[in-house]
Amino acid sequence: MRLEDFLGVNVDLDEVARWVRNGDDLEGILTRLRDMGCDVPGCIAVLDAAGVMSLSEAKVAVVFSETWKDELPQNRAFRRHIGELLEGETESDADPT
């Protein structure tokens, strides 16, 4: 199975699962995926779809990995911004006026 249409990157999920069965470590897999053109959300989706780990585990593993540590400040800023937006929506939704 491939996620090419979804990710815009030609990733064979069976191959990713094979890397895991062959004992490749997570950082090695993430480096391969990044070299193939996967971004952070793409790597998370691949790990989940290939059955390597659950979506919640993949989020933590990818975001805090050595492979993606250069993106961590941007990821934190994005999450903070999304949280602020959601808090604003929640407050405005609660206001009946």
C-alpha cells in the first residue's frame, strides 16, 4: 500500500513495516522518510498507517525525534497558536450575545 496521493510522497507502507521487522531504529526510519520528502505530519501518518505505532505515539515520537529536532520550535509555536485560536472560539461560542 502507498500513501502517495495523500502525502504527495511515494511511500510504501509495507516497506516501512519491513524496516521495523528488520530491526531499523525509529531515527533511521524517520531519516529515510524525511529524505524521501515526508514532512512531520507525513511521518506521523506513515508510522500510524504502517502499523508501527499508534497515532498518539507517533505524534510524540516524531515531534521530539532527533531527526526533526530542527523543526521543534516551529511545531511548538504552531501548537501554541492553534491553542490560542481554539480558546478564542470556545470563549466566543460560550457568549450568547
